[in-house]
Amino acid sequence: MAAENSDRNIYTRIFQKLQKVIPALSDIEERGKSVIPNFMALNLDVIHKRSSRIIIALSHYYKHSSGDLIPDPDMEIAVYPGQELAEALTYQDSDCYRRVYADNNTTEDIKAKKELNTFLEQWLSNLIEQGHHIKIEPEADDGE
């Protein structure tokens, strides 16, 4: 992630808000969940974890009348713990899928980057206001 000083503030704010929603981010290996009455459950999946960068997915899902689970939304987020920065990578809901970086991670969609990070910061503010805190889920047994 190349963050210029003017852009760095939003990435810092996103990181700080993520820490409020996911207090044990550095300890989560696979997944976590937050369930607040009268709100959609918040799901966390760790996609990739290294000491310099953690890729997570945060999502709400609702059950469609067909039985399908529909993302509302589902976002991939890169977290840079050593730099205390985080940024949106992808966004999807029932209507669209957007990504900031092309497959080779060298080309970025500047418009998507700005819009997705702005959305992510607001979504995290809403999650904090709703009282969401991700709790570590125990690993599922093979028999489940």
C-alpha cells in the first residue's frame, strides 16, 4: 500500500476503528463473529496472515427467501499492524463487486479506492455505534 500523507489519515482512522471492532485482531487465526440483538451478525474471516500484513474479510449476510446467503456487504481489508494502517481491497453486495487493485496488485482503481475506503470508515463507525466486538470462535471439529 502506498499511502501519501494526505491519504494516510483515513487509513489510520480505519485501523483504529478496526481495533475497536476486533480488539484481538493479532490473535485471530481463522474467524470470529459478533452478534448484537436487532442487528445483522458481523462475521470475520482471516484470509491471509503475515506479520507485516493481514488480509481479512468482514461481512454481514442475510438469508434470501430462496435460502441463499446474500452479502450485505462483504469486504476484504488489508491490515498493516506495524504501520497501524488498514485499507479496503474489495467490496461486494447483491448488486456489485468492486476491487481496488487489479490481479497483479500493481494497478489501482483510484475512484474505487477512495469510495471503498470512505464506505469502510463509515461502516466501521456504524458497527462501533451498534456495539459490535468480534469474538474469537473456536476451531470447528471435523465432525461438524
